[in-house]
Amino acid sequence: MALTNINIRVDDTIKKEAQDIFSSMGLDMTTAINIFLRQAIRQRCIPFTVSMEKPNENSGEIPEKKHARRQEAFQRFMQYRGILPAGFDYKKELDEYRNERYGHTD
């Protein structure tokens, strides 16, 4: 496989914070960006929600928490409809899948 370089400009603070996060996960910046690009190709879209939604200033809720609440509500709905078994744990199943597929979890 031929390799190529990508040059991007980012704020120093953003780069440092991202490197710290990736490092804590055992990744370097190149690997993390490659993961992002591969997921974008697999899903044929940006692999996360991009929105203009801001945190609710009254509740301090951030969009990721709102997304997690929506996932939980969807899971409860699917269990109610009988599509998922009552004891199904989405987070556990996702972690097990990631561990099996990639050898690690979030």
C-alpha cells in the first residue's frame, strides 16, 4: 500500500489536547486520524453527529450526553417492541464488539 502525506493546520491547543487524549488511549495522532478516515469510508459519512446544537445552559447538558440519552430511550423502545431482549446492554455489546474487532474498547 502506497502512503501519502496530509498536511493540516490546527490550533496548538487543539492539537495538544487531542494528542493527550489519543496518547491515553495508546494512539498517536496519525493512527487516530487514520481511524477517523477509515470510519468515514466505511460509514460513507462523517462518523459522528455534526450539529449547531449547543449545551443547554440551564442543565449544563452537552450534546454527547443528549445523544446517550437518546440511545438509551431507543434501546428501551426496542426492548418494549420485543426486538431486543430485556437484558440487552447496548454499551456492553458495543464494547465487546470493538474489543473483538479492534482489540480494545473506549
